[in-house]
Amino acid sequence: MSFRKTHPCRFRRWSSLSLSLLILLSIFSPLPQSGQAAQVTLAWDPNSEPNLLGYIVHYGTVSRNYQVHMEVGNNRQATISNLQDGGTHYIAVTALDSSGNESGYSNEVVYRAPLACSFSISPASQSFASSGGFGTVAVTGSSGCPWTSVSNNSWIVITSNAAATESGTTYYSVSPNTNASARTGTLTIAGRVYTVSQSGASSQYSLNISKTGTGSGTVANNPTGSTFIAGTTVNLTATPNAGSTFAGWSGAYSGTSPTCTLAMNANASVTANFNLKSLNITATAGANGSISPPGTVSVSYGANQSFAVTPSSGYQIADVKVDGVSVGAVSSFLFGAVMSNHTIEATFSSLNPQPGETGSALNAGGKVYTDKAGVSYSADRYYQGGKAWKTSSSIAGTEDDALYKSERYGNFSYAVPVPNGNYVVTLKFAEIYWSSADRRIFNVKVGGQEVIRNLDLFAKVGKNRAYDVAIPVSVNDGVLRIEFVSIKDNAKISAILVRKAQ
């Protein structure tokens, strides 16, 4: 038809024309297919003029520059078809009177048509055994078009790529079918229906797992559960607890590997064997005494083990070392809740040393030490008061500088048990702290008698140099008493050696 525009003033009496989209936009498919175009349905308010002839719908791809004009008569709605997919379209309506005069444009509506998307999937279906499994579906789609994958059954699970754009692959899993009857389910992938068929379970078998032995541990099975479809492969893993070892399997499977695999083709029972770890304590005794039990003693993990130390007649316990560390002259020792290997070693000394023999030797502030002459010094003991300290510096004037690197200092005393008799007490000193004279001054008493007065070690021999003082003494009450009295700063001693007098 032909029509003409009229001067806008002639239509001022017309009520204004408004245009709006319907709530529903009509498109051929939620996911338009190739070759199909978008369409939209419009509606507008009516004009009330008595000479109204009808309406004209104008639309195009440029605002207010419409390429298409469509007469729709007195209808107050119209459907525009074959719109360009993905394009933006501008729409307006005019009114036409019986004389052929046309009103001005209504308000303009902008409509953006969706893309036309097409998809295909491959394959379209898949079948599974009753034990279940995994599957994939390839999706081929148009450029820029999104798609989703949705399972319509609980036993079919999307495991990856539930949503993508254009092309991709959806991954899914199928749970075992424990029912005798077959079943069918579906996935909706990119708008396409994908069918999954699964056969029924013809047979089911039970698995019984037990544990035995002196130890403990856990057994895990994958897949979990105790009833399985015929042909299911079950992996077992045995894990011992701390203090236990895995000894092997028995029953439907044998072997010592902590992992095993069973094919469930019949009812099966499997036992995991765990044993407590066996640890060793090595006990040794020096000459003139014994330790019981002797040698290498096997102890179960977490168990207790005690040892008794007994000197021979005429001898006493000199020292007991556990894992190389002195615990004193103890007659018994208990290893409680054993969780690792250990050693225990006992040494003995004479109760009645002969002339020149060692009656007692103490490493003040230090550990057990054997000097170059073979004399064994016990770790510091028999003291009252004072504190221990040590240096890493070398000590001059001796081949046994390790004996002089430690000290007991302060106001302190020793009460050393020895048989009654005459002795030579050698007091071993070294100034390992001060670097000038008149910083440390002290006295020493033996048996209540002052035997050293105003000793200044630095003034006597300098720093980090051995200095020994031998003092004869008689003991008549079974105890050798040595007192260290501070005059300036702290008294000190590095080691004490007691020998029977010649």
C-alpha cells in the first residue's frame, strides 16, 4: 500500500499512542535451530478517534529509520517474523485515519533477537553393565552458543563440564545397579536427550574383613561397603598403627603386601594380621659386676623392661649409663613404655682400692669421661649446692681438656663415699670465665681443714689452662667432705680424683 505523512498538527486531537513488548517474546525454539529466525509479538494502546482506519508497524535496524512498514488494520497487536538472529531491531507504530492521513510515530521499542544456536551430540546413548562405570558425550555447537548438561536420574552423575560454550565434552558416572532388573535413565545435554541403559545385577557377593595378631591397625576397602555386584574389583589397604607392623593377609587372599585386590566372584573373607613391633635393649656390664637380664633383650612396643645392676663382692657400682648418658650409680633401672631401641651399661669400682688405685673420680658439672690414663670419671654427683657451666674453648696444659671445660661454681660442697683410709685428693681447676686477675678468689676445705686459701686461678696460671692441686687426706667415717668457699665472685672446681695413698 502507499501512504503519506501528514502535518503533525492535524493529529493533536489523537490520544498518544504507546507501544510495549508483550511479556512473552515468541521465538520458534528456546534454542533456535539453524535456518530459523526470531519473531516477536507486540501490543499497544488503542486510539479513540472515530475515523481511525488502522495501524502501521514500522521496523528496521536503525533507530527512527525504518526499512519495513507493515499494515495490520485495526488489530492492536502484531507479530514480526524473520528478524535477524542476534541483531538489534527498532520498532514503532503509527495510526492511519479514513482519509489516509498518518500520525506521528509512537514511542520506539528496541528488541534484541537471540542468536540462533544449533547443537549435536555424539553418541546419543550408551549401555553399561550392572557394575556401572564412566562415560563421555561430545557436544558440537554454534559459535558463541552456551549449553548445559543435566542428569535426570540420581544414579547418573555429571562429573565434569556441566556447562560450556560452543563445543566441549561432558563426563559422567553410572552407579552400580544392585537391583535384579535393568534400568534406563537420561541426560539432557545441549537440549538433546542422551539415553543411558544399565543391566540388572544378576548376583551379589559379601566381603567380610577381620583383623588378628598382637598388634593393631586399620583396613580400608575401595569401593566401600560389604556387598558387591558379581565381578566387582575391590582394593584392600592395611595400615598398621604406631608400634605395630603388618604381617600379611590370610583367607581369600594371602601375601605380605599391605595392598591387595579381590575380584568379587563369590562370598569372601579376608583377615589382616598385625603384630606389635619388637624392639631391642642391649645391656652390658663392665668387670667386677653384672646386669640382669644381660645381652640383647627383645621388648614389645609400649611394654616395660627393668634391669638390675649388681657389683661383685668387694666392689661398688661406679656408674650406669642409659643410651650413653649417666643416670648415676643406680642398682636398678626401668625402661617404661618402650618405643625405640636402647642401651644400658654399668661400670664398677673397688670398695677397698689398693695403694695407687682410684677410689672415686668425678667430672664436676659434666658427663662421664675417661681420661688418657684410663681413669673413668663419673658424671657430676655427691654435691650439694652450686651450679654447672661449661665452655667450648680449648684448655692448655693437659691432654684431657674435655675434663676441664665443665665446672661447678658457687658456694657448694661434696660428700664422696669412700672406705676409711688414707687418700690423695687431686682437685682439678681451670679459669674458663674471667680474663684478668683479682676477679675470682676462693678457699677450699677438706675434712673441715682449710687446704687452699685465696686461690686466684688467673693470677696463678692464666685463662683456659689446667691447674691441679694434690692434697693428702685421711677418712675415718666413710665420707670424704670437700667444701668450696667464695671470697670474691664464685668458687669453682672442674674435677675431683681420689686415689688410695701409697
